[in-house]
Amino acid sequence: MKLNLFKRSMIFATFFGSCLCIALIVASLGTQHWVDATARRLSNPTESMGRISFGLFEGHKELNFGYRSRNVDFSIKSGNHPARRWAWCGTAAQLAVALAASGGACALAALGSAARARCSPKPLLICNCATVLFCLGAMSVWLTEFFLRLQHNVMSEEDLANKWSSDMTAELGISFWLVVAACIAAFINNVCVLSAMADAPARDAAPALEEKLNGAIMLY
């Protein structure tokens, strides 16, 4: 049986939603603004100023002592990333799974909307649900680390020894909110798929009822 236009349109709409999810997750992984913070040197707070931004893998900080400025790039390879290993590793791993699920949803949406025969949208629903689930998981891990540690301190041991402090100045950056947007896009995809699934029985029942009526008329 052929797909009706409404169901095909809903499935095709999720293709663009999945592409958006992929773009947002890739951008969140590649940017260095999961946390943005400012810092002051306790020994001269009015003259010193520091800015720190970092992502899951790399970051940058600019520390102005009041008489000289120091720019430092840091990464997980150097071992001085502000977030603990379980936090950035757990966040990145879950985003990788969400990215794979979005890719699967994208392929299924393209195939489902192009298919002439009716096919089950359940695999598409499962992929989008997985995207939502793992995005929420990544957000939960990062928020846990943020509230337990990062909002109180993003400075290295060397910086702390030099009297730098970032206590209660850290904020969640744009990279984190990109994951939130990806989660919302995947959720909207689920709404589209569920609409297509709910619409299919009602639209398929009409031709079947018409055939039965025609058969009854022919008998008379």
C-alpha cells in the first residue's frame, strides 16, 4: 500500500530535523565554549583580570596580572583540563552515540520518505528517542560536574598558587546550549513520527471501509 502524503511529509520533515541535530552536536564537540568564566587575582583584584573558555577537549585562558598578560592554551593531552576525566569523557561519549543515532535517523527518514510502499516508522522513532536520551545524558553529566566543581574553580594548580580565583563566575557557554537545541530538535522529530503513526490507521481505514461498502452494493 502506498504512503499517504501526510505521512510522507512528516517523515521527510524529520530528515531536516536530524540534519540539524547532527550539525548542532558536531558544533558542540568542536567549539571551546562549554564553560566561560572570569577570574581575579586575590592579591590585586582591582588590577588583575582573567578570562577562561574551554570545551570538552581544548580551552584557552588569558590572565592579566595587572602588569603583564599571559595567554595559555590547554587540552586534555596536557592533563590540565579544568573538568575531571569522567565528566568530559562521559559527556563526549554520550554525544558520540547521539551523533550516530542522529545519522541513523537521517538515513531512515530519507529512505522512508522515498519509499513507495508503506514501511514501519518505529526504527526512525527509536533513533530519535536515542538521540534525545543520550543528549539528556550528556547534559546531565556536564551539569553535575559544573555545579559540583566548575562553578567554584576552573583554575589550574599553578594559577591557584598565584592567587587566582574564579569562584562563582563560571557560566554555561554556547557549546552546551547547542546540545540542548539538538535535544529539542530530536524531540520535535519524535512528535512528527508519532503524528505520522497516529494518522496512518485512520487514513488506511477509509479505503478499506469503502471497499466493503462497494462489495455490499454489488451483492444487492
